[in-house]
Amino acid sequence: MSSAIAQVLSRKEPLVPLLSQDVEIREKIFEVLYLPDEELIKELFKWPKFNQMDLEEKGWFLQRIAIMRQKVRQLARSKARQLGLSLNEEQLNAFEKSYWHKRLEIEKKFIEETENRRKELAKELEDALQKEFSNLSTKSVMELEAHNKSH
């Protein structure tokens, strides 16, 4: 398991929405989430930081994975209901995996399509900030505040 996955899964803050995570990390998280329990444990024991955890931390980490498993299952099954699908358990499991796989593919495409524009906007922001603050040492605080109020 990569350290990026471990870092995301080991957060002690409320569950971060899956869509706010990097697409590659999300893809790897979903791979881990779908491993059978025995394979998941084997994979975790390949990760040095997991082996350094005490029993309580390992328990918390596994609980976090269980929560994420439950959350992705609920979201996918909710989507199946919204689509009006009547599926048995086996079909629901297949739908769940397909749904998340296809959602990640859409996000990859979206990121590819918007990456250049994001870079342009980031560069514009940097230029504007550099222009605004390059003369900061010569401006008084009052002048800076007046300038910011007018914008």
C-alpha cells in the first residue's frame, strides 16, 4: 500500500469527502477497499508504518477502512435506487464496483480537460499577488488596507 493511501486512511479527522481527494489516491483507496479482509490485512502488513502502530492504532485504522467501505457502499447503492434499479445482492456488488470505476474515469477525464485552464488561472493569481504585494515594503498598512477595500 502506498504511503499516500495510508496517509489518507489514517486521518483522524471526519471522513474527507472522497471527491476532494486526488484521483490517483482515490483509485488506490477503492482498490484497497474492495480487497477481501484477508488480503487487506496482508496488504497492510506490507506497509512498515502499519507494523509500527500499536494495537489500538491498528484497530482504529481498520475501523476507518470499515467506515469508508460502508460509505462507498451506501453511496453506490443509493445511486442504484435513484436510477430505479431492482438488483439482487450479487448485482448490487457488481453495480457498486462499476459505479465507482466509472466515476473515477469521468473525474480523470475532467481533470485532463481542465488542467490547462487551472494552470492559467493559478498563474494569473500568482501574477496578481506578486504585482499587489511587490511594493509592500514601500506602502503603509493604511494604504494597503485602503487598496484592498477598493478591490
